Amino acid sequence: VSIYETIQNDQSNIIYIPIIGSVAAGTPILAEENIEGYLPMLSTFLNKRKKYFYLTVKGTSMNLEFPDGSYVLVEETPYVENGQIAVVKVNGYDATVKKISKSGSIITLIPL
């Protein structure tokens, strides 16, 4: 059973998470937060103490995971583990989605 079938069958555990903009899967783009709409998610999949939002993927460098135009659900956190896929800000204001590789003090952003 897909998550969307579950959402359609059980509206009691649904919350609506804002789509706040887009994120580059390629060259980083300016990170702007403007609510463009909302998408449903089952509350049982989320930690009530965390903040979540959706971003629209723009570009093809992450096509294996997130095709151009798809939505990515983001959990806001100050730390990312080595090997995780994350939305990161580059130079404080440009955002991109990439796999994270850490080696000592060096962080590499890897397209998939």
C-alpha cells in the first residue's frame, strides 16, 4: 500500500506541510522561503518535535533519487550525518540537494 493510498483511506492522521520553494539539483540557487502550497503527509511518519517542509527539485543532478520537478520532504536540522542526502545552503544563501561526504574537516557534495 502506497503512502498516498493510506492518506486517501485515513484522513485522521493527515497533516499538511508547506511547499516553501525550490532547491537546485545542479548549480545552487538562491534559497527563498515563500509558501507555494501544501502537501499531505501522515503524521505517524514525522517527529512532532521537528520542523518539516517540502521543496520542489529543480535540475537533474539528483535524478536517481529526485527527478526534476519532484517534491522532497525536508526535516530541518543543524547537523547531517556522513552519507545522508541533504538540502544544504552554500555560502549562506544558495541551496542545493546532494549526498554528503565528510572526510575530516572537508565536506563534499555529491550528485547522484
